[in-house]
Amino acid sequence: MEIRDLTKEIRDKSIEYAKPKELDRLSTSWYQEDLLYSGKGKTIFLILPTPGCSWALGPSGGCTMCSYISDCYLKPIETPKIIELFEKELSKWDYAEDYKNGDKIAIKLFASGSFLNPEEVPKEARDYILQKLADSEEISEIVVESRPEYVKKEVLDEIFEIIGDKLFEISIGLETSNEETRLNKINKGFNNKTFEKAINTIKEAKEQYNIKSKGYIFVKPILLSEREAIDEAIETASYCEDIGVDRVSCCPATIHRGTLIERLWKRGSYNPPWIWSTIEVINTIRDNVKIPALMDTSGFGSRRGPYNCKKCNKELKYKIIDSNFDQSKIEHDCDCKKEWIAEVKFSDLNKSKTPTKHLPLY
Ligand code: SF4
Ligand SMILES: [Zn+2]
């Protein structure tokens, strides 16, 4: 339990030193091309103001790589305020014009935690938001994120009573199918059974509703070598397909402030994955599974994100983004590839994953 205690300690400290937030500045949004279920289209990405992820604020301290709560209010927020900020963000984008010109439009609602947890997004706010989206003829797909324990049939019934036949996707941060990694290295706090229960609830609801599921795969948790991280991500995608997840999205590690992953990184015991590793992951997943597989490129080429070399970082990032649209495989070469091959080959030998008891944690 050392990892959990440390995560809690680091989390408490970062909350203690967090500057008070201005509520009006906690929502944000952007609008860009994206791969929808209906093909290439446009998505409004909208971050809702919330008190923060209950898992991170609770006694567990949350996940070892995540600092979303540092962008949250940490106190309850009145429903009218959530609605006001949601409306403000939505009104920024002229998606109606794109819809008229033939584009398909989706919205991704991020709650920096679980949209389906009423303690994070009150039911009245959730109902209002969904009603507004149900009334919009332009928006055809709604995507939210949630931990699996909040995926319940009653909640799905409430949602679809409002949104009718619009497509609704629930994205769940599975991170890995390896229970040991998820529990003891990510501190995620749920097992495969809980995830499978949520996926089954979604699968059964498909008889009535236009519902989909997505699994997030975290590429390179702490205490895994580069090789192990690649293999686990690939295995996780196959596991997702086997149990009936509709699509997967790989999220390579970036170093968030105020997390255990940051502490290890600062002390030289952890590095985010090579971009080459993310390419091996996504190319192999696309060979192995039939469901769509996406690779997130946030933080690529930055000091705290996946990195190859100055020569190829940017080009590869754009190649990966393009490949997400047509699900093609990425081909590229660069001098730095040799270095990556050596690291992947020898990382298990030279112990680049440091055993827990030798970690420079304090
Ligand atoms: S990854 Fe998800 S569940 Fe974990 S702390 Fe972050 S928001 Fe909460
Ligand atoms: Zn390179």
C-alpha cells in the first residue's frame, strides 16, 4: 500500500498549496476535426467546471498519473453556475454552420472525473445539459467520461429518456487489463470485474439505446519498463475487444504536476514513453483488433511528454493524428530509432524500471 499512501500524501500537499480558483475560468472548450462513429466530422470538446474527481479527493488520493483536480473548484458548485458556464462555452462555436455544410457534429463533455457521478455533476445540471443537446438537431453524438462504478442501468434510462436516439458514448479509464498494474502502480481502485460489469450494462442497454463504450488505455504507467508498457497496452486493446468495448483510445503518459509520476520523473526513475513506442502500440493494435483504435498525441514532443528527437517529434505527431482518421498504420524512419530499439531491448536488463523498495520516494 506504499504507493497509495504516497499518492495520498502528494495529493494532499498539492491541494493544500493550490491557489484558490476563479469559478468563471474553470470551463473551457475547443472545436476541431475528429473521428466520429459516423466518420470524419467535428467535435466540440467542453470542460465543465466540477468540484473534482471523487476518487482523487477521497482517501485513496486518486490515480498516480492524474492531476485533473488541480483544475477543479474543490468545493460544490451550484447547478445554475454549471449551466451558465456550459452555455457560455457552447455558444462560442459555429457548429450550426458546419452542420449546414454537411459536417457531422459530436460533443465531448469532460468533467475532469465522472460525468455520471451526481456528486461531481449534479443530476439537475446533467439533465439540463443533455436536454439542450437533445434539442440540438446539429449534434448527433454525445461522449462523456466516467469511472465504471457509476455506469448503472437506471442512470442510462434517465439519460436516454432525455436524449432519445442520439448516440451516447461512455469512455472509461480502464488504463490496463493487468490488474496488478492498475491496482498497485496506477492506484485506480477497481478490478477487471467492475469494468466488465459496466461494459455488460452498456452491452445490454444496446437493445434499447444507441449507446457505445470506449476504453482508455494508459501507455506506460510507473514501474514498467518500456517493453512491458508496450506489451501491456497492446494486450489491453485485445482484452477490450474481447469483452465488447466499442473502441479504444490510447493515452501515452505525460507528467502532470503534483503527482507520484512527477516525483519519480524528477528523480530520474521514470520517463514518459518514446513516440516510437506509441507507434508500435497503435500499429500492432490496428493489426490485432477490428474496433477503432485512437492514439492521443497530447504533450508529444514536450519536455513532460512522449519524446523521440527534435527532428522527428512534430512530424510523427501529425502522422499519428492523420492515421487516427483512416485507422492506417504509421511508417517512418529517423536516426533516433536505433536508440529506442536499444532501450526497448535492454530496458528489462538494466532495470530502467526501478524496484519499489529502491525508489527515491522521499
Ligand atoms: S484518472 Fe480519472 S479516476 Fe483517476 S484521479 Fe484522474 S479523473 Fe480521477
Ligand atoms: Zn528522431
